[in-house]
Amino acid sequence: MGEAVGIRLERITKRFRGGVVAVNEVDLEVRPGEFMVLVGPSGCGKSTLLRMVAGLESVTDGTIWLGEKDVTEDLPQERDVAMVFQSYALYPRMSVRRNLGFGLRMRGAAKQERERRVAEVADVLGLDHLLDRRPAALSGGQRQRVAMGRAIVREPQAFLMDEPLSNLDAKLRVSMRAQLSLLHQRLGTTTIYVTHDQIEAMTLGQRVAVLRDGVLQQCDTPPRLFRQPVNLFVAAFIGSPSMNFVSATVSRGAVEFAGVRVPVPTGSELATADRRVILGIRPTGFGVASSNGLPTLSVVPEIVEELGDERNVIADVDAPRVDTDATRAAVDAQTADDALLLPAERARFTIRVPGDLPVTVGEPLTLSISPDRLYFFDPDSGTSLS
Amino acid sequence: MTTRTARRARGPYLRAARYLVLFLFGCLFLLPVYALLVTSLKDPASVSVVTMWELPGKLSMDSFRAVWPKLQNGFVNSLILAIPASIISSILGAANGFVLAKWRFPGADFVFPVILFGMFIPYQAILIPMFRVIASMGLNRDLSGLILVHIIYGLPITTLIFRSYFASISEELIEAAKVDGAGMLRTFFFVALPIAPPAFAVAMIWQFTSAWNDFLFGIVLTRTEYWPITVALNNIAGAQTVPFNEAMASALLACVPTVLVYVLLGRFFMRGLMAGALKG
């Protein structure tokens, strides 16, 4: 395999007929050999962006570089990229062997070379015994591997994957995720991977690009995305269960909500400010109250979700809840239990506590809040203030 | 609950009555076929209007033997006409349909209705100009002109059939082929055609039947020795005194190929050619 090449998107815009802007001036650089994940709620433009890189969608404005080559106007067959589709899109009348070899055949590889590479990839993916079957005779996971193999066998300059795991059941998805990571370590091929699942994004991506309404919000490593979200949307989207938000006031070096005053980290520009903020606390950001001197918050558990090692406690907090476009857009993409955030008049918090802590519905629970686990956002623009 | 029980109790009688009515209608519609069958299988001597509904006393192939020499030439002509007309028209229709459904070009939405419009032009309306064109091309001597006319006249319907069929195929399948490096022609031949047999079955049955059954173009565009079977059939049935048994035997012989085509190609109506392409 040749040297890995990078992919550079320069001010990419996609405007559909009728004026809908699906992708808006996105700048993104995927480094050679990098595994880049595009994530965002449905309709955020991530698939459109990927399809533009593949050449399946025309680019309204901007330039796409594949290595040192400007491929913006190239047809898909002129670009050396392989794509894995959400539906797998296997050729139904061809055997697995011919499905795998099709791309090589179309690109004029010699028969011997083709057979060698198909055998090699079939071996890697454990498809050897299935080579003569038609896709109809395969299970979902096997089909998924064939789709993957069809991309790998071509040894392209880049892999483009459009939610390739979303049709698998939960268990298989987790194991395929691990296999995909191993495969990438082994091949080192530049990869762009699209998903709406932030867990998939965090676990797979070396870097993750978060999109919303066609605009790139933040592109960073998973830990930085989790710890330093640039705005309310990224903070609400990344992490499961999602971050708790509440309207609060900062004054005299402390933030106040629901009758609790928590000192703002010293050195922060908020330490001297006097203003309204949106305060964010991750479900894992609470401690069990002890005599460690941290400010405490008392809540009455309404729902307790048992997870084994841990529990999710859902409780109301006596402070105005936050309901902005950004949090709603992020939460809509999440699971149903997060939607519980929405209906209540008061803010509703999800708190993750250790499994050995006794919690009963209706019995008050006292939690400690550590100042360095707080996130601050501007109520109007949603940008991070930390 | 009570009404549902009542309905269930009434069910069997209602259903029996419904099937009885349907059966009676079925018989009514099959009466001509019955007459056709029994008359053509009777001994020619025992054929008469009085006994036309009676079963043959003994089976006889004499009627078939009598008409076959008169039909044979037309039969062969019709085969030479209908087979290429249906195959070529279907292949061209498949290409049209593929491009109109999956390889869209600017103006496709205009071109498709224009092609479809051809379906609504009656044969009679264009008979004379068509004859002039075919004659000036020198194609009115043998079957080639007639074959050409049937290929072209079939294009609107075959295009429609294949366009609808290809439209139901996942866009991602075509896109996968594009990314794999196939252009338009290779996507058509390697990906689209292998899954098209059901559409071919429909298009070819339709085309074969209409080419086989055509009378007007057949009689106008060819010389006597190239007349198709419909013309030969008409000549037998249209004679001064009508020998029922011969007319019926000829009609029976004339419809054998279309029935055969239907039975043979009908097997390709099978579903499941797309099985396994998508998801799990």
C-alpha cells in the first residue's frame, strides 16, 4: 500500500436546488492516516459532506483536496476512494468473491492480482468460507463485513464510511466497532466516518468533527471535545447521558443556582464578572457529599435507573431550566430518557452515582459539587465562557 | 364483540356465496374457450351448430391437420417477426429506463413524457406516412420493415416498464458501483441488467403478444409471402362458408406461442432478485 494521504476541505458549501444550504463553508483537514469522525444530529449535513468527498454529490463552492490533487470536479470513478454504505449496497447477483473483486476489475487489475487480494482480504475478515455465496445467503454481520471488504480490497487512498454499523444489533455493533479500530491500526488508511451516534464517534475517532445545520462546530480529539466543548451544542451533544444545564448567576466570584453557591475557579475571567450564565454539569460531575468542604446540593430522586456498577438518578432542581435551540437540537438526537429533560418546568438533572450508594426514590440525597467540574456558557450566543 | 361473533358465524355462508358467484362468472367468460376446444377436437363430420356445446364423441386431430399447411407459413413469419421485435425492443427499453431512472441527465423529465406519448398514438393515425417511410427505405419487401416498426412501437411501453423497475432499486447500489470505478455502461451491464429479469419478463411478454397479435401493420407493410399468422387466420375464418372446426383449430394453434411465452417467462416474475443487497 502506498503512502497515506490527507484530505483537505476548503470552505466547502453545498446548496441544494430550492436554496437549502446543507453544508456551509466547512474547513476541515484530515491528516494522512487519520481516523476522522463526522458526527451530528440527523440533517446536520455530515452525510452530504461525505458524499461530496466521494464525488456522489456536486460541490456548490469550495475545494476538495485528496493528497496534493484537487478532486473537486472529478467523477467518483476518477477518485481513489472507497465507500461503505449504510445499507451495504452489495451487488445482489454476484457472489461474495465477485462483490469483493468488482472494484479491482473495474479499475483494470489483472486477474491473478485480483484473486490474490480478494483471498487476502477474505482471510483478514474471516470471509474465506463464504466466498461463493450470494449476499442473500449471508447474515447481517457477514454482509457488513463483505461491504467493508469491498472497500479494503481496493487499497484506496481513503475510506469513506456512512454509518456502516447502524444496521447491526447492539452487541454486534460493539464488536464490529472494536474490529474497525484494529483494522484501522493495521492498515493506517485515511478514513472519514459518518455517524449520528456520539458514543461511536468518541470511541472510534482520533479526532471528531461535530456538525450542526451544516456548520462545523468543533473538531478535536475525543477527550478535548468532552472536557472543553466550545459551545452549548457540543456540550449537550457529546456525553451520555447528556450534560445538565441550568440558568445561573455569577457574582462576587461564585455561581449561584437553586440556592447553592459554588466558587468559580480562580483565574477564570468569570471570577470578577457579574452576569447571567448557563451552567453545565455532567451527570458524572457530582460527588457523594462528605465532609470535604465542597458546596452541596440536596435533591429528591424521582427515577432511579439501575446500571449495575452505577445508577442514574433523575431529580428536579429548583432553578430555571435551559431550553435553547442548541440544547434541543442536541437532545433530539439522543435517546428517550434524555428527552425527560424537556417537559418539566424546573430543571431536571441526571446524576450518576456509584452502585454501592443507597438511593431510594423520594428519599433526599445530598451531593457535592466540585468547582472544577462546572461548564459555563453565554446565555445568548451559547459559546463557552470557561 | 357480539357483532364480531355474529359476523364470524355468518362468515362461511357469505364466503361460499361469494365464491359461487365468482365461479359462475368464471364459467361465463370461459364459454368461448370451451367452444374453441371442443369444436377443434371433434371429428370434422360431427361439427354442427346444433351440437356445438356437446363434448366430442371421439377425439380427432383432423381439423389441425387440415389447417396447418395453410397456417404454417404465417406461423413461421410471425415467429421471425415477434422474437427479434420483443428482444431488441426490451434491450433498448432497458437502456432507456436505466438512464431515465438512475443516470439522470438534464432534461430527463422532459424526454420521458415525450417517449411515453408514443404509446397513445393509434396505429391507424400513422399508417400511411409509416408505409411511405418504410417503402422509401426499401424495407417493405420482407419482414425487416415490420420488425423495425414493432421495435419502435414497443419502446414507450418497454421504457416505462424498465424505468419503473429501475426506479425501485436502491440508489446506493448504483453509487457503490460508481465509487467502485464503473461508468454508465458498466454499471448498466454489470449491476443493473443482472437484477432486471423480472422487468424483462414483463416487457417481453407484452412485446411478443402485441407483435404476434398485430394484424394491421402486418397486412400493410409486407407482401403476401411474408404475411404474419394473423392475416392467415383471417383468411381461413373469412372464407365464404365457414368451416367451424378449421377456424377454431387455427385460432387455437395461433395462440399457442403467446401462451408458451407467458408460461416460460412467467417463471422470471420471481421476486427476491434483490435479496441480500441491503441491510441485514
